Amino acid sequence: MTRFNAWNVFKNGFTGQKNWDRQWRDPEPKKEYDIIIVGGGLHGLATAYYLAKNHNKKNIAVLEKGWIGGGNAGRNTTIVRSNYMMPGNHEFYEHSLKLWENLSHDLNYNVMFSQRAHVSLFHSPSARDGAARRYNIMRLHGTDGELWDLDTLKNNIPHLNYNNARFPILGAAVQKRAGNARHDSTVWGFARAADSLGVDILQNCEVTGVKRSQNNIESIETSRGTMKAKKVGFAVAGHTSLLWQMAGLGNLPIESHKLQAFVTESIKPLLDQVVVYGVGGAHFYISQSDKGSMVFGGDLDWYKSYAQRGNLPMVQDSAEAAMAIMPCLGRIRLLRHWAGVMDMSMDGSFFICKTPLSNLYLNAGWNYGGFKASPASGWYFADLIANEQPHKNVQNHNLERFEKGINIDERGAGPDPKLHG
Amino acid sequence: MIRIKCPYCGERDHSEFTYGGDASIKYPSLDASVSEWTKAIFFRENIRGIQKETWHHTNGCRLWLEVERSTITHEIKSVKACHPQIDKITKNKS
């Protein structure tokens, strides 16, 4: 694999850009792997990368039913932040943010991580107090966070609706190290970096069956043949339940819901930050891509679904929210909108854990937050698979937490997956 | 838009309704073990295909309905009231 550096860019400029290597190989599946990761999205590829890099594991395959970047890696709003409050979550997401800060150098691939600040507006004194509590807890744990009063907010983002909003803006809770990154680059970067460490990335390779004995998985049947594996990791956001049932393991504390995102036509620079309408409450988040499009998203479609297409009431809701905080967007045209299927877990937190089978490991339940979590998700999942015990930061992110009564419910919304936005 | 045929109000947009959840859950008896209750409250089959689910006609008759719907195509197979004797109750009143 040719490394990306100034010399190679210069050299290939003289040879018509014809001598670059493939970004990753297209290997034939082997009969047997030490570790098989099912799911070639951000989480699966990051896991394979860190297994090879941090734990020196060899003979790893990543199975992807479609193509790299064709699933939820290409269906998100690219926001990266670590404003979490619950024990376990804030350490985890802060670690993820730290990995993001060095990810482009680490992967030798520009993921275009832009720490442009994540600005959560608040609209009432009680919402301000709630934000102050959350951001103070973050600060006590070493994550940056600050509160902006109205004047500071107006100076930084002059064109929000400060005049006649239905819910007047009072200020904002801000995480300056947060921002966004380029989703395609991230998934391609992980694929390329994992491949360069010897990981086999098998595209168009759908898992069709799981052959198991009483206590472990013996082999995985796929559309490209049967493969034996010593260890198996599931990282298939949205469809985890199906794979889980294929392995004969019954039910999971997960429902599949769809979340829409929207992109408008390109306009000149308008918004320097990621702006969120309400802290963890009414949901609307907007940023401007490097191409100039406004990228935004809202709530779930509110009913369970595996369809990767959104429904119109949420288009209307999101457009209304956009108009409520940025009326200047009124004449902009929507170019595309799409929906991704996501694992909504019963308490809004993820799973990186062991399973009832001795050689199966689970990475699932990412709710809204999978994109920003992907580096740390791969990091801790690789750690779990390699060392066979969870790191202390994810020790409670398991399937047993519900029975123990130690749910990690960031929003306090209770056991209703659609409410954990 | 999904169109739900409410047995009392007729066919309406799904935006009039609130999605409840899985209608096939059977809650155990009150003295059942913690493990049984955990399974009923937190664990889901998460069907990809036709599932039974509840919808509340929030901006209509406010009845809870049991709907059979495909979670792939959103096609609705059947709609009925959750309360088994709701027909009797509404008839007696009229």
C-alpha cells in the first residue's frame, strides 16, 4: 500500500496518478480465521484495525454483506462529541474523542476531523441548570465544556433566531473540542489501515447461518462459503437481533428503529459550529459540510422499522425545527434525505460484552451515537476479544445490566427504545 | 405516510397515532422471578417481518389498537382494538 505523504503526492503527480495501490485488497475468503468480525462498518473495521495494531493479532477477517461505506457509515450526520454524564459513558466517549484527535495521523488518511465546537442551545432556566449540571460533571472528569450566555452566543453565531422564537434562546452549553468528521473518509481510512496490517476485508459476503455447538460458534456460513473461526465478533448495527437469532440466542434488549438525515444544496459559509436545538431534549442538530451543504437530522420516525427509508412527518418536523432556530434557511432546497436502521437499546447505551457463547463477542446498541463512538468502540471491543475480559470503562455495558438494575440510562427515559434519542 | 384503519375513526395518517410497542409481550405473574420480569420488560424479539404492535390513536378516539404490520414494507395486515370487549362497551353506551 502506498503511504499518503507529500513525496508520493508529488511523485504521482508526474505519472498521471496511475501508480497508486488499491486502498484495500479484495482477497478470496480463507477456510479458517483466528478472528472473524461480522460487519464491515466503522465499528467492525475499527475493531479489526485495533486487534491488529494494539494486540498484534493476525489472521482476521471482516465480513461485509454490501460494500464498505454502504451501510450506516454512509447514513449519519457525522457529529463527534463527548458530552456524556453517566459513569462508563463519559470515560468511553472522552477516549473516543481523544482517538479522533489523532485519527488522521494514526490511519494515514485524512478523516477531515474538524473541532468546530458543538453548541447545544437551551431555552429555559431549568434547561440551563440541567446543562450546567451535565457539563460540570464532564469538567470534573476532564472533558472540556462551558456555558455561553446570550451575548457570547450572539457573537459566535449571529444568525440564529433571537427575535421571535417560539422557545426563546437563552444561551448554550458548548463543547469546543467536539465537531464533525468526514464519514466516508473514516470508514475508508479504517478499512485501508486494517488491510495494511493484514486484515482480510470480504465485501459482498453476507452471513447466512451460524453453526454452533452447545457453548461456542464453530463456523460462519456466508454467501462466499463457510469459514471456521476461533473467535467471532458481531458488529452489525441495526440488524444485531437477526444475527443473534441466527446463532440461536433468543431475544436482545434492542429494537431496530430508523433515523433520518437531510442534506440541502450547497451554500456559502453560514454555520461554523454544530448547533443542537435543546440539550438532550427536543432534537434537532445541524452543521454545514465542507462542500457547503447544510446537514441536519431530527428524531427517530417513532415506530420500529427495518426499512432504510424515512417517512414524511419527520421531514416536516425537522424542517419546522430548522425554521424555528434558523429562519434564514427558509428558501434553501433539500437535496436528499435518507434513513439508517439503528439498534435502539432499552436504556440508550451500547453493548461491548461477552455473550452466552464462549467464543462470541457482542458490539451493538449504538442508538444515535455510533459515528462518534467508532474509534473507542473498536478500541475496547478489540481489547475485549484479545484479553477476554472487558476494560473497566465498559465493564457494565453488558446484557446483564438490566437484571442487575444498573441500567446506563443517560436520558432517564426508561425501557422504551424509541425515547432514547 | 402509513395509513392506519382505526376501527372507530376510519383510515387516518399514522401521524395521528403514537407508536406503543410490541403487542406480543406477555407479562409474568407479580411473584415471578426478577429474571422473568427482566425478559418481559427489556428483551425483544425485534421481528423483521410481520409483527404485532400497539398504536394509540392520540389525536382521535384515544383507543389503543393492536396492529399487524410489516417492519420491512410498513404494510398493515390487520387492525383491532386492544381491549377485547370494547365493542360491547361502546354498544351499551349508544
